[in-house]
Amino acid sequence: MIEQVMTDIGSAAGRLFDARAGRDYARVAAAIRFVAAHRGAQPDLATVAAHVGLSPYHFQRLFRRWAGVSPKQFLGYLTAIHAKQLLREAASVLDTTLAVGLSGPGRLHDLFVGLEGMTPGEYRRHGAALVLRHAVVATAFGPALALVSARGVVGLRFLAADDGDGRGALAAAAREWPASRLVADRQAVTGMLEALGTPAAPALLLKGSRFRLKVWEALLALPEGRVCSYADLAARVGSPAAARAVGAAVGDNPVALLIPCHRVLRADGGVGGYRWGETRKRALLAREAAWVVGASAATPAPR
């Protein structure tokens, strides 16, 4: 049974851990897959609605509830043209953000005290002392297994379509943390996730080489609605010739959503791979673009 973790904290975290939006996601994902497969034909609203078994009226309402924009607007955010535009802008945006040490409004990086990294050696010494508490939680992009410890959020991994109870995700987590003790504890998980966006925000507790930790830290600096290429990210961490290694680190990110690995695209603007599926990556990118556009429209112009 899927345990639904509801939050009332607003901002980015409130949008991510949204049980109602999570229930809508299955149909939205089917629509995204259909449009991606038939992009050349530019299917209209009625065609996409029929594919997911809804009337145009009800599909439009569901889509607006999930994305905050119309299907037509949302699908515009999925185009390669938009991705290429974002990539052209990304280097200066990322450099400026890091240079001034400031965070843009709504950025997920603001939700955390920081990233507490564990090197492989530290993991071998201390991993056996960790108790990892877990529960399956509802997110706006489908159910996910959340793992927390007393030191922070350890993992957030989307469930596969055939893993409704999360046992497969839990088995994978046990293989990654073989020396730690895993305990089902919905209350502890809920409490830590509800602390996102508060003064008591948890850290991210991650294990990996120093290089991988640098890559994950750089990902946290990417603002919502912005993307970068693997080469840009490699340059950002001081290893411009290591785009392939950067790609491996991005792919091994254990904390979906919270470390935004979905914001890394191919240099040609293509979506590229994603640990939890290209459809979900398209949905994440397009919904973030909708949030940013919506936030900009709601912000009064300076006088």
C-alpha cells in the first residue's frame, strides 16, 4: 500500500510531495509519451485526450491541475528548441549564481542546510552504525521510496511500474547500504520530509567519491527551470575532459528530485537518459518551466 506523505510547506517541496498530483501523473505521463512519439504530427488536444481515455474537457482540467498550464503550453516546453535555448543561457546563469553565492527564489537548494558527504572510506567505517528508516511516499511524479537517517535524507528513488509496494526499490537500497539497518518507519520519514523548507531543514547524507560529491553539489546550484549540458557540468567541477565521468555521477544520483539530475541534457538539446525514465524527465523539465513562467507572471514588475 502506498503511504502518502502530505506537506503544507509550500514552495518547491510542497509541489513535489503532492499526493493528488501524484495520482494525476499516470495519465499525464501517458500523454507525454504519446506526444513524444508523435511530435512530428503535432497531435491536437482531442487526439491526446482520446489516447488517455478522457474527453478534451476533462483532460484539459486534469492537465491544468497537474501542470498549472494548458496541455498546449506544457507541450511547448518539451520541444528541442526550448531545450537548446535554455542550454545557450545556462552557462552564464550557473556561473553568475555560483559567483554571487545567492539562490534564486524557489530553488531546491534553499531547502537544505547542506550536503553531508561520505567518501567510500568513511562509509566503510560508519555505514554499519547507520539506521535507515524508509517509507513509500507520494510525489507529484509518482510514488517513491524515501530513506532517511538521523543525519539527513539518504535516498529518494522512484518506483518502477511493476514495483507497486516498493520491495524492489528497497532491495536495491539494501544492496547500496549493506552494512546499515533498514527499518520501516513512516512517521520518521514523514517528519523529515515535512521539515523541508523550514529552519530545521535536513541535510542530504550521500556516499560517493569526492568527484561525485562535487558533481552533486554543482547540480544543487542549478536553478529551477534551467538546464546545462554534461560538458558544462564537467567544466563547472573543474574537469572539462571528464564529461563521461560526470554523466556516470549524474546517473547514480540516489536522491531523485532533491538533487536535480534531470536538469542535465545532451549538448544538442536532447533529453538524454534518466535513471527513472525519459518520460519522467520530460515531465520534470516541463513542469519546472511552467512553475518558473507562472512565478514570473505573478511577480509585479518593478516601478
